[in-house]
Amino acid sequence: MGPDCERRAILERLRDHVPANSGWGRRLSDLLAEEEISVGVHLAIFVEPFLSAVLDGRKTVESRFGVHRRPPYRCVDPNDIILIKRSGGPIVGVAQAGAATFHQLSPRVLSDIREQFAGQLFALDDAFWESRAEKQYATLIELNDPVEVTPLPFPKRDRQGWVIIDRRPEREPQLAFQ
């Protein structure tokens, strides 16, 4: 089995759960027809109200803030697939990553992100921004073509909010040496 074996198995399972009229079935079939799957596959854990806002199109950019450089910081490329998992539940959606930007935070950078992206992030309340004031890093990812899928069980017991499935080796040095 190649290094993309886990990604391939997950995408094969996912293909049976996407709506027939969404375009995702064709997209996944095309990816699975390739000898090697070159896109990254990510598992992103969501809580309400952000989960519903992504699936109904009100939230078009996902953000992850952290004190340390952990995924998805510098780990997401355009066209990567993001599996949308309900916290404590199954995968309930899928989206394709668009542009991703990575920021080392300062009060000014955080203010700029808020000014430019609050609406797209579905983060209009002060509490959201206050809870991120002490963070050092931010990742912003455009969410393209999000669609709800029939629930797909995905066992996960840790508290990580973002998991890279079969991390591509070329991504690890970016996390380790920056």
C-alpha cells in the first residue's frame, strides 16, 4: 500500500455519503482514479453555531488560532479536502480548501483579521475575539463547496481540533523547523 492508503480509504467511504447532486461524487471518483492521491485530507472538528454556519454557507472562512504552531498552521493547500466532523459525533460535511493564509499574531494583526474577515468567519461577537487575544498563530482557510453528507462515523478520542490524515512528508519540516 502507498503512503496515501488511509486517505484513499476515507475518500472511498466518503463517496458513498455525499449527495448525488452535489458534484462531490464526481470529484471524489476523479481523485480515487488517480494512481496517487496528491491532495491533503484533513479532519476538522466543529461545534455549534459554527458547524451549521459552514454547512448552510454563512461561514465561508475557517479559522484556527493557537499558542503553538500546530496543524492546520502551514499544513493546508488549495484543493485539500476538509472533512467536517461534529464535536463528539460523526463526519457530517465536506468542503474543499481554497486559499489558506498563516499569520503570526500581534494585537494589530488580530485586529486586521477581525476587520477583514469577521463576517466570513461568522465571528461578530467580542467574546470570540477576546478569547483569541493571547494566541500567537492563526490559520485562515477559505471553505469552498461545503456540503452536508449523511453521517459518517469516525472514531476519535483525543481533543485535537484538527487532524491531518496521512500527513504528507513534505509538510512535517514546516512544522518542525520554523
